[in-house]
Amino acid sequence: MLRKNILAFLPFLLFWLSWSAHAQSINNLFHQPGDPVAGNPRGNVTVVEFFDYQCSHCITMAPVMAAIIKANPNVRVVFKDFPIRGPVSEFAARAALAANKQGKYYSFSHALLTANQPLTQESVLDMAKAEGLNVSKLKKDMNSSSVKNQLKANYNLALALKLSGTPAFFIGKTNA
């Protein structure tokens, strides 16, 4: 099942070829502190996804990623919010990373990606409330240095990896 799902999005996969020369980038790719993780946190295969909440291809991949997580108990998924499509994308990414502080990143992120409506600041906060998040705490955490630093780290890593768009996937055998 995993092989079939991976083949479904092969056009979007980027493979990391120079492991020894870029050890720090690899560590940041697979084990950056604070990264949201879904699936098996100790899985022996890791899928890293760089994505934007307003990217149509990322939206298309959301159910595929959910199916991979559901069908494969040894898969660990690391999410790298990479808001490159404007201020609303950045607002949604900051909200999702703030939701991670409340333990609800994946459900909220998935709700944002599958909303079937254009995102606005108001709709993002409405979805946060619908997902059971403390919206007052979320707003405060969205502007925290840890959320800002997480996005900055994602941007810097994306630049180091020469990513020019979303989604971008990296897959590797890992020791979580």
C-alpha cells in the first residue's frame, strides 16, 4: 500500500542525494525540534512534506497523506509549513504551528487543507474554534518567537534545499 501511494505522487518527490555533505540539513529535515509530526513518531520511514495551505497541489495531497498515515503504522510524517502564497498562507501557517502547542496540529492543519473554501484570517480562526482550539491562546502563540523561529527555520531549510514550490516531499529510512 505504501509503495502504491508513493508512486501516486512521484512527480512531486525530491530525493536527497548527498547525505554526508549535508548532514546538518538532513538532521533539520528529519528531526528539527518543534516540527509537527503525524503517524508513528518512532516510525522507521519518514516522509517530510513542505507545503502551503493555499497551494492546490498541496490540497490535493492532503487526503493522500492521510491515507498513507492511516494505512502504514511504521510511517512518520514531518510537516514543514512553507507559506509562499502570501499573507493568508503565512497567517494559516502561524495558526497551525500555534495549534501544535495545544496538541492539535494535524487535525487543524488537515481541516485547513480540506476546507473547500478560500482561506481568510476569519475563516482560519473559525476553523480553529471548530477544532476545539483555545483561540485566545492560539492568537497569542501565533506571534510567539518559537512560531516565528519555526517558520524562519523552514524557509532557511527550503532555501538550502533549493525548493522553488510546493508541495515538496523527502522520504528516507530514519531512526526517529
